Amino acid sequence: MDQSFGALARTLKAQQAEALDAVGDVIVDHLSSSVPLIPEVARHLIGAGGKRLRPLMTLSAASLCGYEGEGHLQLAAAVELIHAATLLHDDVVDDSALRRGLRTANVVFGNKESVLVGDFLFARAFELMVKTGSLRVLDILSRASCTISEGEVLQLETQANPATSEEMYVEVVRAKTAALFSAATQSGAVIAAADPAQERALAEYGMNFGIAYQIVDDALDYEGTEDEIGKSVGDDFREGKMTLPLILALAQARNAEEKRFWHRVIAGGERTPDDFAQARRLIARDDLVGQSLAEAQRYAEAAADALSVLPPSPLRDTLEGLALSSFVRSA
Amino acid sequence: MDQSFGALARTLKAQQAEALDAVGDVIVDHLSSSVPLIPEVARHLIGAGGKRLRPLMTLSAASLCGYEGEGHLQLAAAVELIHAATLLHDDVVDDSALRRGLRTANVVFGNKESVLVGDFLFARAFELMVKTGSLRVLDILSRASCTISEGEVLQLETQANPATSEEMYVEVVRAKTAALFSAATQSGAVIAAADPAQERALAEYGMNFGIAYQIVDDALDYEGTEDEIGKSVGDDFREGKMTLPLILALAQARNAEEKRFWHRVIAGGERTPDDFAQARRLIARDDLVGQSLAEAQRYAEAAADALSVLPPSPLRDTLEGLALSSFVRSA
């Protein structure tokens, strides 16, 4: 049986197929607006697909905790809308041109439209959470939303900064990505009225899974092809984003010339395609993508371990497998 | 006694001085972040002052409804944070350079920083609302936040569009500005557990006051000086914003030449300082600012009327006076 990350993500989708469809309906309902451009921009992004990992986390957590109501559908939709809002703003902030294999909304519709529609989606997410009737869910997700923007600002500050440490990088990843995964799983537990130990375990799973997931995503920017990763290869490099392969490369440079190269391409404003090719060569030589994946493995294992307090089930197995396959290079 | 809008705004501040100070403390507490740039950007905007009209609306509404708790402080702070978030995003969307007499955050810190710190403030506002423990407050303000972004997108669509009608303009104003005033007053009533008639009256007051306020603000862009209005004069004109004086000018043009002028400067990408001077001349000749203020008057009077169901008090008088002075040109 195929135990790759992609295969397990599909298994998870299949295990939650009915609920996920219902979440899709909730989302479509809540994109409606008297201003037609809003659903148009939102559908461009949300309709482009994506793995729906975050809403799946919410649905799975609620399900693992024995939830039988329907509030998790609204909650999962809210989580996906928050994610979509951050993507719209991210692509403006990063000047990205490609996402999920399609031109980004900022390119198709404009930066201004992306900022405003992001705001709309964010507000709609909170409207949806109100409908769940749970103040704790609102508390968890409003805090996570704060943390996400803190992570984004911190990332902006580390950009093109050769002094960025591995700790700072993990801090950025924890805030900008893992906080939402953790809020997604924790709020799923909360809506299911899980006991505190289960709620904590699911929050832990989401946090550690999210960190692993982002480290892997960042590392593959130095190894994958455009087809594999669905976005322009080398985007992070061009923007001077201080992700783990770059931090390791600077720390492990073998001589003064290599050190100069890394300093120049990190701090310098211009990074040519030749620079990127050279960066990939050096990163491949020392297997820094592999070193990054090994770092991701620590978090992935912590995620899988956290699930042990939950009752065994096929769904728990899938979540565990998803974490443990996240850092494995696909064949 | 000075019954000008400015004087009455100061009276309102004085009547709510203690509460407003406490709101300031709540705001400062909630700007703190592990990422120092966030409070820096936020303070640049919020510290620049402003009339604090929106939090004053919340405090006043709660007070008029006999509220004696402290939740209105958090609520008023949340309202001001939502307002601040929209200002940060607005200034990015409008490429504004000056606000409240100071350089805008997007100019001082950058567009990316303004987008992300706006997101942070918005999320913090929801965190604060959760602390009030009132789901209805969260419902009202999340809906208002949706409406605000709808209004902003609609405004973007009417920009440089000579077909924009007065009705569309009022729709934009209602959504982008008045919805938050209305949510501010209504949620103040809700937290005070006001009866439905009082809650409705305060929502009405906020809505109509907000419409009048924005119509006046837009009209003065064709009459005031930079010192008077605290932002660059003619910004709306340069951006092709379809505000009431421009809509009236196009509708009331006296001959083909004037019509051509208006079409050219509205639809055309370039609007020179000479164009602005000519626009001001024509607008002054037909007193289109006066006509706009007369339109504002209708809403201001509806706002004042709405207050009649509330028990008489000096505070009610001030709110009534504030509405009724909003459309009067200062001497």
C-alpha cells in the first residue's frame, strides 16, 4: 500500500469525504456578496484546489473526539477561509506570480483587490465561528490569527538577513504556519467537548505537524520542479527568504569563497538564475535538503507521538502516517 | 457656546474622558507583541491621534443604555482597532501619503508591513471582543467587517467610472464607513443589555451619522486646505474617487465642453494640478459642496431623530448636536 504523503492525504480526504463536501458547500455559501468581484477573486484562489489539509485537521480532530454535531463543518470552513485570507495577503507581500499551478490573484485581479478580498474572507471566517456558538473556538482562532501575522512580519524582518538563526527560522514557521494547524486541530477538539488531555494532544499534533510541513515545503524549493511544488521554483531564493537550507549553507560553507557567495546572494538585492543554479549545486553537494528533512522528522515524530492519548482508529492511523511521511522524499 | 462639530466632539470626549483613557490603556496593552515592528507601526497610526469618534460611539451608547460594567472598554478598543486596521489597508490601497497630518505607515514602513500589521490589529480586535464574552457583539462586528471590505471593493470598482450614480456612492459610504459607526453604537447597546427599541435606535443613529460624516468628509476634499482636513487636498480627485461633488458636477455640467472636461478627468488616467484647480472652480461656481452638505443634512437629521427613544441626558444632547453640526461648514 502506498504510504507516501500524497497517498495518505488522499486517504484522509476519503475518510472525511462527506464532511469535506459539506464544508465546501458552507464555503461557497459564505463567499456570496452583493459585490460580484469578491466571490470571483475568492473562487479563483479557493477553487484552485489545494489539499484542504487545514479543514481536514479540524474535521479529523472533532471526529477523533467523537463529535456528532454539525458545528465542525462551519469551523472547518472558517479555518479554510482564514488560510485563504492569509494566502491572498501573502502573495501580495511576496509579489508571488504562481500558486497551485495558477497565476495568483494579485496578478490576475490586482494587489488592492487581493488585500480587500483577504479582509473580507477573514471577516467571514469570524462570522462563521460565531455561528458555532463557541467563544473558546473564537478565542483560539483569533489568537492564532494574531500569531500568523506576527510570523509574517518576523519573516519580513529576517528576509535577506544573513544573521537569521535556525531558532528564528523555526519561530517564523511556528507562527506563520503551525499556529493555524494547531488552532485547527485544537478547535476541532474543543467543539467536540474533548477532555483537556485530548485537546492538548491534538493542539500538539497540529503544531508539530505544521512545523514539519513548512520545513519540508521550504526545503523542496531547492530540489523540486515547478510541476512538483505547484509554484515557481526558486521563489524563496529570489526573495531572500531565510529558510533552513540557506541557513545551513551559510553555517556549513567550506571556505571563504563559498561564504562570500552566500553572503552576497542572501544580503544582496540581486539574485540571478546563475546564482540560483550555483546555490542548488552547493545545497545538493552537502545534502542540505536532506539535513532540513531530518530536522522536519523530529517535529513529525513528536506530532505522531502526541496522538497516542487518543483512542486507536483508522483515522488516527492516517493522521499518524501523514505526519511520519511528511519528511520523506517522494520517489 | 460653541456648537461646531469640533467643539461638540471635544465635549463628547470630555463627557467620556475617564472611559476613553481606559480604552487607550486597553489598546496599548493589546499592541504588545514579540515582534517589535508591530507596535511600532500600530503606534505610528493610532498614536497620531484622530478624534476617536468610533470608540466614543460605543462608550456613549453603552452609557446611554445605563451600562455599569467594564466590557464596553474592551469593546470600544476593539472598534478602534478594527478602524485602525482598515486605515492601514486603505492607505495601501489608495497609495496615500498623508493622514492626520503625518506621513502614512505605508510610506514610513512599507506596504507589506502595513498589510500585515493591519491583519494583526484586526485579529487582536476579535481577541478583545471574545473577552467581552458576548457572541452577539462578535456577530455584529464580524458582519460589519465583511461589509466594510465589500464597500472598499465597491469603491475600487466605481473609481474613475463616470457611470457611478449617487445611489452607488451612498452604498459605498454606507458600507465602508457607516457600517462600523452603526456596529459601534449597536454593540454598545448590546453589551448594556438595552431593550430592542433602544438597540435599534442606536444602530440607526450610528448608520445615519456615519453616512453624513463621510459625505461631509468627501465634500471637503474640494474645499478645505491641507491643514483643515489633515490629509493631502485633492487626493480623492487624483485617484478618480467618485464622491458626491464629482457625481453632481457631471450630472449638472452646463455645456458640452464642461461635460467633456469631467469625462476626461474622471475616466482619464492623468489628472493634473491644473485639472484639480479647474474642478474646484466649477464645483465652487455651482456650490456642489453645499449641495453635498445638504444631502448629508438629511442623514444627520435622521441620526438625531433616532435618539428620541432614549432617555434625555447631556450625553444624548451631545450626540444629537454632533450629528446636527456635522454638515455645517466651520466658520
